[in-house]
Amino acid sequence: MTGREDDVKRALEQPDEIRQSKSDEWVYLFYKAEREKRWIYAVSKQTAEEGFLITTYPTDAIKEGVQIWHK
């Protein structure tokens, strides 16, 4: 995702969908559509003191998890 920092920031600030991880209640999956059936996928974790980005990459599938928000 080198050079695509603005895309990742948009995915986190203006997502099309947010899901909560099935395996960790503190992990959130952010999706921002790029084009039909392609999204920027950003995974973040929230702790009591801080939040941080775990990973990000383009994807063609929305992962399982509890949907907590949809645009």
C-alpha cells in the first residue's frame, strides 16, 4: 500500500462498511469501495489506551464478522 496512504486514511475516516472481528472483539475491519467488487481493507485494533492500524490491503471480498455499520 506504499503511496496509497490517502486511500487508507479515507477507508478509516469514511468507510462504506465496518465489521467487528469474529475472533477479537477489539478488532475492527474497515472497507472503502474502490470500484465494483474491490475495496480498500483496513484492520484496526482498539485498546483502552489507544487504537492502531494492524494491516491494510486491497481485497475483492468482504470478510466474515459482525456488521456494525454500513453506509
